[in-house]
Amino acid sequence: MKSPGDFTLQRGEVVRAQDFDFESFDALLAQTEGIDAFCSSSPWAESCRRAFMPRAPLAVYRHRTAMAVFALSRTPDGLCMLLPLDATWTLGSSVAAVNPRRDLPGLVRDILEDQVHWDFCILSGIRPHSILRRTLTAALWQYPIPAGQTVPARRAVADLSGGFDAWFARRSSKFRAGIRRDERQVQAANIDFESLSLAKIDERLMDVFHEIEARSWKGFADTGISEQRMADFVASFLERTRAREQTRVVLAYDDGLPVGFVLGAVFQGGYRGAQMSFDDRFRKLGLGNMLQVHMIRSLIDEGVHTYDLGSSMPYKLRWADKEDITSSFFVGMLHRLR
């Protein structure tokens, strides 16, 4: 039995996050079809765990090329849960498998045989119609344990593969007119934009982000990185993506003063947005729209082909061409959770 702290597993290994080899797990995720490999990887998922579940150890399961990594957590009344590392958003997958048909059933068996030690498990971030989903569903059906599915998570994704003009032409006439107006306004206001080189991306950027956020609507509402856990997530995201040269940042300046930023990361030819904010004094100029446009132009120049804008909302869908949909399975006695 492996039992650091008050958690015990027989099939799985319980480890401290600082002792786990995230590099190897990330490499396995990158080869797994049917998941969002970036939101499953440590720059996103482990940053989320560190921010929102910092005391949770990891439950690690291995079977041939298949592997599952969960955060172990307890409810206030003592129920033990196996949660995705990014349980706040459940966009990433806890499961990676190069050969899911061969190896995933054995991995699921090991996880479910440990059910005597846990009460509830979430298997998140699985794309519909994928081999991973079909194999996972079939494997779960082999066991008399209650299982179901959550409401799918939807992300708005822009297709940048044809270049800026092609992307822009697919937007509505109202959207295009608004962008042209915003562009004229920021030019008249002498707002400058900079796509930061990797050499300029370091931990000191968090101070810049905080200064901008304090003057934004998010800062006024005490949301965004004004809230400590979200600040911890962004700081970890910045640290981890910078170490892999994945970070991409666009800053806006008013007479040399930073007044807006967009932060995200590139991975396998795609870009995932993480945070955007701007000084509320420049809202009527359309500064937020222009930050997005400058990021899109910069990404296209780099050869990036998709932009994941995050959870589908009406204003994001105006920028997008499709939705990326993933769903989650919950396993265990859901009725026991309060």
C-alpha cells in the first residue's frame, strides 16, 4: 500500500506533486488522441492544482503505455475524490494512452479496483467520437459502479490557418466594421502594441499584469488575478510555459505606460489564451478588441493555425469558427456528494 498522509491506495501510487515526473506524463499526453493535450499538460493542469488545490497529493496509475494522474482530495465530511488536476475547469484529461484499445481497459480496471479507497472519480476532458472515449465507455460498463456524464465543456476556437484576411472575411459585417472603427480609434489615441520576444518574458511580467488588472473592470470587481488563487494560477502558468518557450504576450502602451495585455501559450501549432485585461479608461476605444487582433496577427506570422479563446460565450464565438467539445465521466456515489 502507498499511503503518504491520510490517503491510501493499493493499485495506484500516492505521491507529492513535487516528486512527480510531469515531463514524462506531458510527453505521453502529447501522443494521446481525443484530448486537449495542452490543457491536460502541466503548464495548465498542474498550475491549476497548485493554485486551487495546493495541498492535494497525486494519485498515479500506470498500465503499459496508459497512465492516469489525479489530484486526491477530501470533502469536508470526509469523502475521498479522484479529481482532474484542473478540476476548476475540467478541460484537461487525467488519462493518457498511446494505445487506448490495448492499454486503457487495464488502466480503468486498476482505478476501479481501488474504489474501496475512494468515493468519487472524475474522468474529464474526453472528446466525443474519439477512440479514447469509446474505449473508456466500454471499459466502465464492465463494472457495477455507478457512472454518468457531465454537461460537455465547449471552447470557442478560431481557425487561423488561412491567414488574417481569410479569418477576418469569415466574421460578420458588423464585427468587421467594429474592428475597423476600433483600429482607427486606438491609432488616433497613439496606443502602441508590442508582441514580446521570449527574452522579455520573465516573472516580472506579473507585476505589470497586476498593475493593469488593478485599473480594469476585473480589478474593480476583485476578480481575475486580483483574486489570489487566480493570480497563483497565472504566475505558475507563466513560469511553466516560459521554461518551455511556449509563452506568448502582447502588451498595449499609452505613452509608455502598459495599459493592456493578452497572455497565452502555443503548443502543437495551436494557441491557448489564458488571461486578458486592459485599463478601463480605454474601453470605449475598443482596446480589448485590438489586443486580440494584434495577438492573432502575431500568431499567424508565427505559423500558428488555431486560437482557443476559452469557454464558449457569445462574445468569444464572434471571433471563432468552431467549438472544441469535451465531456467528463463521473464514477461513484454521486448522491453522497453535498
